[in-house]
Amino acid sequence: MARSSVHIAALIAASLAFACAASADELASYKIVGDGIPEPLTGSPGDGVRGRALVLARTTTCILCHSGPFPETRFQGDLAPDLTGAGNRSTTSQLRLRLVDASRFNPETIMPSFYRMGGLVRVGRNFAGKPILSAAEIEDIVAFLATLRD
């Protein structure tokens, strides 16, 4: 019995290690040029309609801290800049880098790095070993934010 418990524990540990390695492999490679990431993480632009839904999702993204031109949404955040005009203030390249790793712009930011796994502190249990958003979700949000013009 003890021997089979050791084997089961070893299998569980191996599968957890494999899962973490698989998560790390899932991150798309990207190149930072100047103050942004010029190429989409997915190889193609995102969907702005899906991006709007993600921005307004209270579980993981923007509306928790930001407000914006969303009159139908109550209880918008007030910890971060208003998203109104985000498409005027930043290029898609800059928006993409802010979502991927906001600490590149400000090391003291409270904005999460939505597409980074290493060098983070106080990572929530649900997000350990994986990014908060997928590459496709990043691209969808970028596509939507780019439409927000004054």
C-alpha cells in the first residue's frame, strides 16, 4: 500500500510539473520595439466585440480599476485612468504592451501583467503558472481599446 501511494504521489507530481511546463510553452513569443509590441500575439488582429465584453468582465479585467464610456455598466473602477480616448492616447502597439506587462512602463504600477508568468509576487491561486489572459484575449481587448476615441 505504501509503495503504491509513493507511485501515485510521483505521478501527481510529474503531471503537475508537466502542466506548469505546458503553460509556460503556451505563451506566444513577442518582440518589444520601443514602447510597444507591434505585432499581434496571435498573428492577426483581435475582435473588438469580444474585447468589449472582456473589458466589462468583472472577474479578471479592466472595469475593476478603470472607468470608461460604458453607461450601462454600474460600479466602474476609479483606481486607474478612464479608458475614454484610449485609442487616441496610445497606439495598438502600446496598448498591447500595457496589457502584456504594464510594469515595463511603470515598475510600481498596480496594474497586473496580464500575459506574464515570471517574476510576479502575490499571484492568486487560480492564476499560478499561467497568464491571466490568453493571447487571443489580449488581442481582442487591444482591438476594442483602439476604437475608444474622443
